[in-house]
Amino acid sequence: MDHQIERYDDHTVIIRQGLHTNFEAPFLYLLLGSERALLLDTGTGHVPLRPLVESLLDGRELVVAHTHAHGDHVGGDGEFAAVVGHSAAEVAASFGIADWPHGIGQLDLGDRILDVIPIPGHQGADIAVYDRSTRLLLTGDSLYPGRLYVKDWDAFRASVSRLAAFVADGNPVEWVLGAHIELTTRPGEDYEMGATEHPDEHELRLAPAVLTELASVLGPEPARIVRDHFIVQPL
Ligand SMILES: [Zn+2]
Ligand SMILES: [Zn+2]
């Protein structure tokens, strides 16, 4: 099996690219609305993805977008006829985000509205996706149980603060779901970079309090920060 599939509910599919296909083993999300579906990320491109996605669409129109533009999230783009562009400007235009990164965009899948929140800092065109129907918050490489690599500290700190404020401002979160797992079940213990086996792996989901925790521990100066459920790693 090149991908592991978990149905979070009837309209929400969590796809993980197998660890044996690439050590990044990214998580991809397929959110199904009444008219359209969003595929968030296309993986590393080492294994075919489109046949699996098409088998789940049930006639819906497909929108392909990305949590950010790193190669392990856009690697499968070539399989799809159309994808949202990789630059912040293209992402902003696609989701109607004015004043990147301060504005918030929307995508209506048909009876399912997603909020698209710019969170640059890890890469530059990073977004979080909030699904109003399931109250899932998809955070890409900006928050997951693993090493949060920060390229632009000031931007990342501001993004995490805005995201925490968005949640506090009437958008409650059931679970925060990121794009990788690099921690074990033991607090703050990560696998070696490039490990192709993950014994005793941390679960994917993070409680919303972990976002609040991340916002609270980011100081003004770049610093490596090890917590139970994430490691902040400045670049
Ligand atoms: Zn990344
Ligand atoms: Zn990644």
C-alpha cells in the first residue's frame, strides 16, 4: 500500500503517503463538499496519487491546493490538470485573500465552507485551512508533532499569533492536524532526520491547546524550543 487511508468522517479523508515510499511520509487531506472537493497537498510525487483521489470524488469537481510549496507537498502536482499556484500571490488570488498575510480567504465546496488563513514563516506561501463543518484545523508544516522548521522567525511568530486569535475569535477547533509525524510517544523525543521507520509514533492529531502553547512559547528571538508535542527549530 503506497498510501494509508483514514476516513475521519463520510466527507473527510486523511491520506498518508507510506513511510516506505519516502521518509517524509506526508499527510494529505481530501475534503468533500456537495459540489467540489479540495485536495490539500499532493505529496512527494514518488508514487501515483491521482487514481486514489479520483476513486473518492464521486463526480465532484476537484480543487488542488497546498499547505505550502515545499517539494514534499507539491511533488504530485504533475498528475493533475490544474492546481493552485505556489506563490503567496497566487494563493491569495485563488482564495480571495486581500492584504496577505492579514486577510482570510474562503473556499466553498458546496455546503462546506473552508476558511483559508495565511501563516507564512515556515516557507512563505503557507496557509492553514479551517473547516467550519468538522472544526478541523489543517496546519501543514507549521504545526504538527515534529520539528517545526522556521525560516522567517518574525513572520512565523506573527502567523501563529494570528492563527491563535482566529481560533479564539469564535472558530473553535476539534483537532489540529498537520502534515507529518516526527515525534515518538515520548514527550519531545523525535526520530532521526530521514528515519524510514517510526516505532512508537506520536498520534497525528493535536489538541487545540497545543496551538495556544506554541503561540505562548515563541519569543522575540529565534530559539530551539522542545515541548511535549512539538519542537521549534529555527533555520
Ligand atoms: Zn515544509
Ligand atoms: Zn513537509
